[in-house]
Amino acid sequence: MELLDRYLEAVRKQLPWERQDDIIAELRANLESQLEDRQEEVGHPLTPDEAKAWVGQLPAPRMMAARYRPQQALIGPALFPTYWFIVRMVAMWVFVLAVIENAVRLGTHAWSAAAIPVAIISVIGIVLANVAAVTLVFAVIEYAGVHYPGRFPQIAKITGNWDLNDLPRIEPVKGEHKRTFGLAVTDAIIHALLLVWILLLPRYPVLILGPGLFAIDALPYTYAPILADFYWAVVIFSVVHLVWKLVDLYTGAWMGERRLQHFTVKLLGMIPLAIALRAPGHLWIVLKDPAAEFAKYGTQLAQINEAIYLGLRMVLAIVVITFVLELGKLWLVSFRRRVVRAH
Amino acid sequence: MTVAENQFENLRLELRRGCLTLAVLGQLKQEHYGYTLRKALASRGLEIDESTLYPLLRRLETQGLLTSEWREEEKRNKRFYRLSADGEAIFARLLDEWNAINAAIGNIL
């Protein structure tokens, strides 16, 4: 029957080449026997319409051929949980590193709006390339495990091995968050001492520079006025932080989650950095006697200020990124809670 | 197909998958070629799609549970399958497992 030949040819085309003849010969024998039975039932050779109906009820050629293939999945169910865990870890860390790297590059080179889409595409490309690489490695492991199980017995153990130390810690759920009063008081005292230390710095710079103060005094450099603005911004920030902690102690809010305080403090912490970055001419260190010493120390001074500029931008970039990531994490937790509640 | 029907169909296929292997091994204590095996199973109430049964025979043979030979019958070359020695041992163990599961389900229900 021509229709049966065409059906078998459609199956053949999707079979592994080395097994095509053998499988098709067997399938033909089975289907021809089935056809004979059908013809006996109706009492005559099938008419074209009956033949169409009979072939039409057979499984789709693609499905028939697919079932003869030994491996259906690039990464099988035994290996998949390990693959999924590793690919998520790789994607997350590569994403974080690529974002930091691009943010630093944007910060240290001449900035332009056109550079942002390029940076985004670059981050996506890097993440996808790493995910593809991990997938390829796992596909090879899967292939070796399926096709050569005797030669790679250790692959079979990959998914079976685990360590008690790898078990995740149980995070305290809302309402069970334990923070003792003693810990809250100690925290406030430490912040108070930190503020005292900051306030003493202008009068006693030895508290930050130590014995190095005497060496620095001998150098021809001194601080630019912008560092005074930076200093007072840090002082205000520390006072606000300490007052908030004391108010919390007084009102009993120290027992709560203090999420608003956490994010507000992080946000306020960026202000001194932003003030420092606004230094006129990007000068944080200047010469004590510019007229007399510029010729000798001018180049060195430019290098020092360039290094400070780079450092400040990197710190600000990292602070902003961690702030955004924390906000994102908080949003994700809140989103998941809403979804769980909706169900 | 509704979501519920689709869900039922997936669970039904999952439930049948292991049972089919057991039925095929049991039926192949006697020699059969693909089509007569399908008819024999159908006559005992177990309908199996061609795209499930014929590839399954190949897989079981690859695993060493079946032996096969090409032979002419009624002027047509056919591949006949039979349970191998290893297949008999595995079948006996699977049958014990099946009976245990059956008994447990009976107790539960």
C-alpha cells in the first residue's frame, strides 16, 4: 500500500541512521499484519478512503520515531537538580560580577547615555555565555553517563552524594526574630563610642593615622576643604544613626525587624560619598605651598588624586549596587509571600 | 482537553508505564512478534499503542531482558521476541514487587 510506504518513509527519516533498516523492516511486518487483519474485518482490500482512515489512526511518524531514540533529554532527570542548582549559582554570581565590572567601567571612563544599553547587552551576553557553558558541560556528563555507564561510574554518584554541612540554615520567621535588649544596648554604645572617636579626629588625628601621622606631617601635602564637608556629613550621618537607635531603645522598637531603618541608613550613608565626589577639580589632597612645590610634586599629586577619585567611584558603585540588590531581594521575598497568601 | 483531563491523562500514563513493562515481560514467556503480542495483550484487556509497544520491545532487548530472532512466517520476515534468562529473573522480582504494591494499595483503599 503506497500510503503505508509513505508513512514508513516518514518514520525512517527520523530514526538513527544505523538502525533505520532494521526498525523499518520490523515495523513494516507488524503494520502489514495489522493491515491484513483490518482487510479481513471489512472483507475486501481497503478502498482509498478506508486506507486513509487506517493509516490516519496510526501514531504520528515523529512520535513513533522519537520513542526509538535512547536519549530524549539533553540533561536527564537524575542530573537535572544538580545542573539547575549550579546554573542558578553561576548565573547569579556572574551577573553580580558583570554588573560591578560594567558599573566601574562606566564610572571610570567618559560617561555617556549610549554606554548604558551597551553595558546591559554586555551583562546579558556574559550571563548567557556562562549558562551555555555550564549546560554544555552537564550535557557531556549526561551523555557519558547514559552511553558509557560502566566507564564513568562516578558520574552516577554525582546526584547521590551530599553533606550534612551543606544543609541550609533555618532563617527566623517574622515574629520569631530574637534580639535581646542587651544586644540592642551594646549596639547603641558601640555607635556612641564611634561617634566620639569621629568627633575627636580633628583634634587628635593620631587616632586614625597612628604613628604614620609624623611621616605624613613631613610630606608637602594637606587636605582639601572638601574633606571638611565630607567629615561633617559623616558626623551628621553618625548622629542620626545613633539618635535613631536611642529612640528605638526608648520606644521598644529595637525588637522589630527595623527594615526601614536599615534601608534609610544605607541610603544616608551614600550622601558623604556623593559629597566627597563633588570635590572641585577632583582634588582631595593639595600642596601646602603650591607656588613653591608644584613643579616638584605636581605629577605625584595628580596621581594621588586620580587614585582617590577612582577609589571613591568604585566604593559608591558597590554601595549602590548592593543597595539595589538588597531592595530587589526584599521585593522578591514580599512578592513570594503575596503569591503564597493568594494560594 | 481541559486542565483536569490533561492532568488525569498524565497521571494515567505515569501509572501505566511500569505496568506495561511487566505485562510485556509476562506475555513474552511465550514467543511473539510485535503485532501478535499487541493482539494478545489487547485480548486480555491491555491496549497498547504501536508507538509505545514496538520501541519498548527494542529497549527491553537492549537491556538483555528479551531475546529476538528474525524468522519467516506466512511468507513474511518477522522479528520474534521471547523472555531471556535474565528477563525471567527480573520478571519474577518485578512480579513480587507488583504483588506487594497491589496488596498495599488494597490495604490502603
